[in-house]
Amino acid sequence: MLDKMLVADLATSLPEQMRLERLVRTLKAHFNCGAVVLLRLDMEILKPVAATGLVKEAMGRRFLPAQHPRLATILTSEKQPVCFEHSSALPDPYDGLLDQLAGSPLPVHDCMGMRVEQDGKTWGVITFDTLKAGTFNTQAAQNLLEFKLLIEAAIHITVLEAENRSLRQSRIGNFEPGLPGEEDAEIVGRSEALASILNELDTVADSELPVLLLGETGVGKELFARRLHQHSRRHQKPLIHVNCAALPESLAESELFGHVKGAFSGAHSERPGKFEAANGGTLLLDEVGELPLTVQAKLLRVLQNGEIQRLGADKPRKVDVRVLAATNRHLKECVKSGDFRADLYHRLSVYPVHIPPLRERGNDVLLLAGHFLEQNRARLGLRSLRISPQSEQALLGYNWPGNVRELEHVISRAAIKALTRHGGRDMLSIEPELLDLEMSEVRVSPQMTKTEVQTLMPLKLSTEHCQRQAIISALEHCQQNWAQAARLLEVDSSNLHKLAKRLGIK
């Protein structure tokens, strides 16, 4: 029955991701297990590309086989599936991630896995987990082996479809075709907003147009610039990153264009600049809005003529550099105020791209959280580290003014707190109070009642909401007299001032 279903899917035109998701769901039903995960091996790291039965954030995890002995065993096995009985002492990579357990540590259970190949080379692995002991025996392993060719055929079709899509977009470069999002693993997410921007970047990457990456602080503009470079015809040449905000005005010209010996005090030898270092490749001017006006004029010359002149030199030098720029400032307003040259702005913004903030990327928050959780799990030497279902809701309901960078810091901080609180455990779950999210940044639907808002909030946030409302109401009743409001609330006046400041009322 299973082979007929798999063959039927092979003969059906399906979106790439849907094909693999149908594959794992079909296998899960056939083997009557709790979870099936398909992971691709990329630069010695296993990345989930399709899964069923795991929590959402698991798709953002990255598994280093050296840290997960079961995955390493599967990878190094020959062509036979590997079974792990419930008595196996080897830790499971999905401890705490099985959806049906809602964040509880995973009990001892049966597992099975098999290495899958493409063109005679290891492509990745497929894993099976169940809470029912004895499910994966010799017969189950033999059954899985019989479906190996069909599983690999489904992957092969998906790879070919990705390759055809790349050809249709006329992308130039020696890229190995793969699944969506594989070439740039650091850009984690599957939201429509992210997929749209990646498709746009991949299209413009092959052009030689200057691209201006716009977006709030912390959205990861440097990562998107790296993707532009990797998908361009210059990908075999260097990508040089320059943080314009960190360049002192007195040294900015020398850093960008270089200098000759004796050009200024301390210039004891000739030195090339960033433009020459990027010759033939790409130069990223990060925080370009911070460049001094004097340097902006010389940068304009490079964009117009492809020439730079080292500080103190008599003759210009030709350079072949594609310039990418990034900023979180509104450069149009800077032009109006005279802080940024209008002609340079028009040269840099030939193709402006707005990177979406994290709050517009939906469930990508959970995938990114999973990505950072796995990093912290490995760094802290834990067997399992995950977020509770309540914490998932808190992350989804937060506004993320600091975007991906803030999320990374929140997860890292919460992991340390969880380890401090439960130092004797090696399987930790992060609860909402450890996330320490600001109440003022929680997103609330206009249609929600106050009761619904507090019900959806983590306990700490709900408590702070009540405290804030009580203080505001008391101050209004007492006509902003803090002493009277303190007596009305039956708290010490100095403590009321401290609490109000912490809650953002003062």
C-alpha cells in the first residue's frame, strides 16, 4: 500500500516542500510512529527539511552529528537501517521536541534511522521515533529498506525541480542544486515574507546593479548581502564588509581607498584599502548613512568611474567592484536634511530592497528560536534545551523591536537562567518568565477583550499588565498625586515610584 502511495506522489506535480512533507507524513502513518524527520547533510551539519510529529521550532535546529551519537551512527552505517531500542544509552536528538509530549522531556523510546543517498553520495538521513517499545524491530528495518529507492527518488525529483527553477531564473554560478533555503542556512525561516524577499534577491543577484538593503536594526542585513554575493557571478571572489559607523572620519578615506607611504603621520608604508581588497568581488558598505560627507563625494567617484585614488597618491587606480549598501536610517530624510548626498543616494539605491522585520515573519520566530536553542544546547553541554508551549505563545505575541538579534539574545539569556535555576538537570525547558519580554512590546489584537489579552499572556506579563493598569487608575483617581495613589494601593510611596519606572509609566 505504501509503495503505491509513494509512487503516486512521484508521478504527481507537487510544490517542492509539499512533496517531502507528504513523504514523511505517509511514512509516519505506515510505521505507526510518533515522528518522522528528513534531514539533509550540508557542510557536516544535518538540517531538517521536512518533519512530522515534532514541535515547530525543531525545523530551525541544526544538528552536528559529532554531538548526536545516534545521528552519527546512522550516517556512518552502510546501506542498512539502524534501530535503537528503548534501552539504548545513546541520547536522542529529539529529546523534548516530540509534539505529542508538549515540551516534556522525552522518555526512553524506540528509534530507527537510515542514510539516504543521491548519485552515490550521502545526501542525509531519515529518522523515526515512537514511544511504543518494540515498534522498530528487524522486520521494520527490512520494511524501511524496501522503500529506500522510493524515498531517494522523491528527494531526487525535488532536487531536479529546484534546479529547473534556478535555470528559469537564469542564475549564473556553480551552485549545487538543493532544496529551498539550503544554500544559505543562516537565513532561517519559511514565511511568505521571507520567501518573497529571497526570491527577489536571487533574481537581482546576477545583475551588476548596486543594491541598497533597508531594514530595522537586527534584521540581519549582512546575511542577506552575503546571499546576494553567493548568488552572483562574483561568488568566487571576495566579499568585503565595511562597518561605516565604526570608521573615524579621519581614517575613513584611508580605510576605503588606501594610502601611500608618508600620506599622513603614521603612514609608514603603502596600504591598499577595502575597495582594492574587494577587486573583482563585492563590497558591502554597512550603515552607509554614517559616512562623512567628505568621504561620500569620493565614494561617488568610484561608483561613476570605477576609479579610486589612494590617499597621497597622484594617479587613480581602476577597480572592478560591485557595491552593496545597508542602512537602518531613512536616507531620503537624510538627503533632505543635508546629511547625505542626493547624487550618492541615487547611485546606491538603484535597486532598494526592504528586509522584513521579524514581527512580519509569523512562525519564523519559532524556527529561529529553535536554531538558537540548539546553539545554546551545544554550548552549555545540555542533552536537551527547548521552549515550553507557553513560551512559544509569548515569542509569537512579542513585537521584537530588536528583531532577530534581540531574539538571539533573549534565547541565550533564558538558557543561562534555566541552567542556573535547574543546574542539576541536563534536559531543560524554558518557561515564559525566563524570557523576560517587555510588556509594552506585546502585540494585542484590537478585537481582543481585556480578559482574552490576559489569558493569552504569560503569567509575568499578565501580572505586569494588571499592575500597570492599577497604578494608572490610581493616579487618575488621585489627580496624579503619587503619595495619595500609594496610600490607595496600600504600598510604600518609594516602592510605587520604583515599580512605575520599571513598568514604563514614569
